[in-house]
Amino acid sequence: MKAMVFAAGLGSRLAPLTDTCPKALIEVGGMPMLERVIRRLREAGVGEIVVNVHHHAGMIRDFLVSRPDLSGGVSLSDETPLLLDTGGGVAKAADMLRGDEPVMLYNADILTDFPINDMLARHIQSGADATLLVSATRPSSRGLIFDCGGRMCGWTNRNTGEVRAPGPVPADASVMSFGGIHIISPSLLDDLKNYGREVFSMTPFYTDTCGRRRYMAYVPDQEYTWVDIGRPETLAKARALFERGEA
């Protein structure tokens, strides 16, 4: 498996911390999140990793240069001129990610310990075009809609009731919160490049194409830690987990 780590975001909600430091280099448990994610991917057997950069791009570049123990097999996708969001970021890096291997897409601000190799095995076994880490219990104002077989069939805003779907939504469908980590098959890279937009998120791409592509839910079989460190209160929660020895 290859991987792309999203490290380009502005981290506006963490200001003033992110005024002088990219969110990907914010430390949790004494380790920058980017290092934590790269080490986790390496432990799962990932060979090649692409990291996209925009906000404080030079700091991320300098960090990786200073850490040859960490940066072997890591390439940068430079979005300094324009922040492309997740989908646009993958489209720009598509040629760097090509190959026969599935590609894991991983937000650098997600602290989690679910078993990556179990997710990869599920992706390969199902033959899905994409496999998305989701939760039925984590609160979120927006959710992805899955049919009873676990295939994505739309998107919804829980607060407004808005639904976007390429076809009728089954009555027994369920709404899941996306966890910011997904695996795509290499055949999806051309679809992303030909989506017709330069700046776009993966979520509308998935929503627009789920009628003709198979996007499957992945819910880990065991309990796991999941924290998005992108807000001061959740960053404090993540750090507290390490202080208590729970992560």
C-alpha cells in the first residue's frame, strides 16, 4: 500500500498555535502529529508516502530533511501557490501515487489506533473502489449515507435535513460520520484528475460518483481511539489521553 498524508491545511481553529507552526507539526504526547502518522503507516507496511504541503510548507520540508530516519520514501506534493483541499490534493499528486497498490489517504490531524491492516484486508476482500473509516456513534453535523450492505449511497446534513444522492436512498439506509481516513484503489486516480475541478474535497467527489463506483464503509470490530486534534478542546483531549497513559 502507498499513502498520502494531508498536511497542507491552515489549521485556523488552532490559532494562534498555527500562526507559527503548521497543524501537522503540533505535538501530541511529545511527538509531532506528522511523525506519529508516518510511523503508524510504516508499522502497517506502507512503503511510499506523499505529504502535501501549503501552510508553513518550509517548516514541514525542513522537519523531514532533519529526520532522515523518518523521511525515507516520503515525497512532498507542493501546494504552496494554491491550497487544493483533499480531493484536489490527491488529483495533483496522482502521478506520484500511481501503481498497482491501494492508496491510503490519511489526515495528519487524526489521532487514532484502529488496525490499519484490518481495514486494508477489508478493502481488498470487498473489491471496493474506496473504503472509508466511519462511525455510527460519533456526533457530526454531516454524515455519509450507506445502504444495508455498507455501500455509500449519498450524503446528508443532519442539521438541515439536506440530502445529496445520485438515486433514491433506501429506507433502511444508515448515516455514518466520516473519520478522515480512507483507502482508494489506484483506478480512482484518473477519476479524480478528470473531476473537472481544481479545488475540491473528497466528500462531494464521493457523493457525485457513488452511483457508479463502490465506496464501502469500514467500522472497526474493536473499540479504538479517535480524536481530531484540529480544535483547542480536542487537542487538549488528545494530550490528556497521553498524560493518563490511555494512548
